[in-house]
Amino acid sequence: MERKEIGRRISEAQSSMGQPHLHKGTGLRKLSDHYFELRVDPKLRLVFEDTPSALVFEFMGNHDEVKRFLKDL
């Protein structure tokens, strides 16, 4: 996966935050009150924390790795 593509997907996620009807089209999914998952491709996911001032990148991995990350929170 190219860094440029990851950056493009992050930019799309930033643009769609606060607009739930756009989340599905951008691969953004709410995981909990403050955490969101962004599907970059079928195998790669990014986890962000939604803070009052910014989306904070927390973790990158596959589906199973994201599940383990969330379990450890």
C-alpha cells in the first residue's frame, strides 16, 4: 500500500466526519464512543480516536489486529 493512498483515505475520512451518511462510502465505521476504523483496502485498517480537537491516529493493522487492539483499551 502506498503512503499516498493511505493519505488520500485519511483525507476522505476527515471530510466525512460528522456526516454519518458518508461514512459507509469512505469505509469509515464507528467502533465505540470515541474510536473509528477506516478500511484502507480489504486487509488494512486504521484506527482513530475522535478527540475534541482532532482525529488522532492510534493503530494500523488487519481486522484481527484491530480487534486485539480494541480489547486492550
